Amino acid sequence: MEKYLPNKKNIVMTREEVRAIDSWAINTLGIPGVVLMENAGHSCAELIKEKLADITRPKVCIFCGTGNNGGDGYVIARHLLNSGFAVTVVVCGSPGAGKKIKGDAKINLDILERMGQAVELLSLDDGDIPGRVESFAAGADMLVDSIFGTGLSGQLSDKYKQLIESINSQDCPILAVDIPSGLDCDTGEPLGAAVRATYTVTFVAVKKGFASSSGAADYTGEVFVASIGVEPGRATSN
């Protein structure tokens, strides 16, 4: 894992270029998507452990979406639990959001539940989103934003804006998984609202929006580029 420095030469990729790397890894190399997810989540967990190393029995609250970004969050939770952390996992969405979780994300959610980890639901239709966020985040030493990934496009709904603003209002450092939720991957501009992360662990390469928008750093915080087990240069050379 390497820290991103704007004045240093970096590999920068668009949303579609990153998707092409994932597709190459899965369809050409034959690496199962769940392995890529494992590598991504493990990198995030390692940075969290590093940043909270001075805290005895640290507590982390992970806010997960229903897609693969949420799947990374379940991997993070498992690794932190194995390291003795207290972990709260919150799935965010509409009622029945858990039924929308499929594929590799569902595999990791099932593993987490078989470990005995409770998984909470924050229904965006229940009202009092700020109060629910505050309750889940109470006492946390770090929050993890694992809600939306690089595929997000279009303006966020008012409920998701409220969720993101509620997470931002907590007096707690935030680690964003791949990209701060609500930030456009290619422009680096918020889609109505975006998580203001302290740290962002982004996968494969620096995202185009991080480098092209002067305001993106207000949302990403410190950016670290983590490998998922394949490198961009290998894909382009084949």
C-alpha cells in the first residue's frame, strides 16, 4: 500500500478503466471476485489497525451499502474482529436491504454472521437518520464508509444525502473504502453530498477525480493506493 502524493507520478484511472482491470482479473486470469474483495478489505483493515494501534480495544463502526463496496466492509469487519476490535456493522438502505446483497458480498456477509457478528439495519425509510447514525457510531474510534463505490453516478436521493451528512457530523475519523460515498469517480465532485473522509484506501490506481478536481482532497483526506492482487501494468501489457 502506497500513499498518494499529488506531486509524484501516479497511475490514474477512470471508472471504466478500473472496471476493465477487474474484468481482466476475473475473466482472463480467472481470479474469483471474492478473492479480489478479500484483498481489498484486508488492505483497509491493515490501515485501520495501524491508525488505531495506540488504542486499547478499539471500536469501529462500518456503514455498508448493498453492493460490492459493502462486501469490502464485511471483509474489513472480519479482519478487525480477528484482531480483537469491537465492531458494529450497519447495512444502510431501504427495508429488506439485506435481500439485495448478492454474490461475493453475500458470501462475506454470511461468513460474518456465522462468526456470530450481529449485523444492524439502518432503514432510510424509518426517519431520524441522524439519530440512528449517532447511536450506531457512539463510542467508535473510527467510522468506515463502505456504502457506495466508484460506480455511483447521478445525484443522491435526499435520504442518502441525509445519511452521508449524518456520518460527516460525527466527531470521529472516517476511512472511505475505494472512494468517499457520494463522490463522482471521474470528476471528483460530490453528487449532492459526499463523505468527508480522513483516509481513503483506493484500489488498483488513483481515481481520475482525485487528481482532476482541486476540491477532491476535502473529501478523500489522505489517499492510500492498495493492490487487489493484480497490477494495471500487467493488464495493459497482455
